[in-house]
Amino acid sequence: MKKSEGKMKEISVLLNQHFSVIILVVFFAGPSHDKVVVCYIGTWATYRPGFGSFTLDHVDPNLCTHLIYAFAGLDTDSDGIKALGPSHDKVVVCYIGTWATYRPGFGSFTLDHVDPNLCTHLIYAFAGLDTDSDGIKALDPWQDLKDNYGKGGFEKLTAMRKTHPHLKVTLAIGGWNEGSLKYSQMAANPARRAKFVKNAVRIRKTFQF
């Protein structure tokens, strides 16, 4: 029980006229044994199709005593360690049409299929213009945001920079369904244009684009 000291929390005490119930839940942080359990994380598994895909979100740290993240690379310029990325000096722009996630079968393409080692720039398409606030809005909230159990595409994409800091991640605004008229009207009005710029900066800071 020494390992569990300080790890017990009394959840609730329910009292009424007829009975009383005390619910005691014990949380164990980590394995309940003294064995060494090494979990090897091959990050390329995220690109496997379908149920074969395995990401860091699937790692259960309670099962492991050691985690090995594979791989980083050797920076020959500094003899230091660097995140893996393109080994060239070219600009490789990867355009992510998020609607591709709704294609049937093997045509479906999600953010889990993006290989950030191939790209220097990622463009997430699309967000839209909210004409009421002159701000930027998610066109597919379930796909773009975490609210209401959404997939959180904005944050998922920008989080790739944590393991691939070479990436430049941008958000495309507009698209054919949005049309161009409301953008032209906003841009022609100095006050509305200023509001749009302010809101664009806020979105950038919120989601780290």
C-alpha cells in the first residue's frame, strides 16, 4: 500500500433518510508491479491505414515503465540531435483538403495520414469568413475543433510542429463554396478589414498557426 499512499480520493458520500453509501475509489498512477515494461513507439505507425494506425494518443502510460520514441536524427552540422524532416533545402508545400476524410474506403484521407517528414509547409483547407463578426470560423466544426467531441483538426495539425519543428503550418481561408463576394465586400471596408485582421491574429494565437 505504500505505493498508493496519497493516491486515494474519496469521490462522494451519499446520505439520505434510508441509507448511506461511501464510495471510495483508488487510482494507481502507473503499473502495479515492480517489473520493467519498455514500450517502443514507432512513430511511422501513425501512417498505417485504417485500424492499423497507431498514434501517441493510443499510448497508455499506465502500462509502461519506460517509453522509447523512435526516431530522432543526427544533425551533422552541429553533431546534435534533431527532429526528422526533409533532408533537402527545397520548399515542399502539402495542401490538406480536409473534406477528403469523407471519401469512402481507401480514398479517405485524414490528418493521421499526413507524413510531416515529406513536407516543409502544411496548408489546412478551409476555414471561412463569419460576416457577422468579420472573424474566421470553422466550416466543419466537428472536423476542425475539439468542441462537442470534435476531432480538433486545427490543433492536431499545429501540434505536428512539436515533433517536426521545421514545419510551417498555415490556415487557408475561403474555398469555392465560400465564394469571393463577401471577402471583397469585407476588404473594401477599412473598418471591417481592421476587424478581420484583429480576429485573424486571435485565431493564429489560439491555435498556434
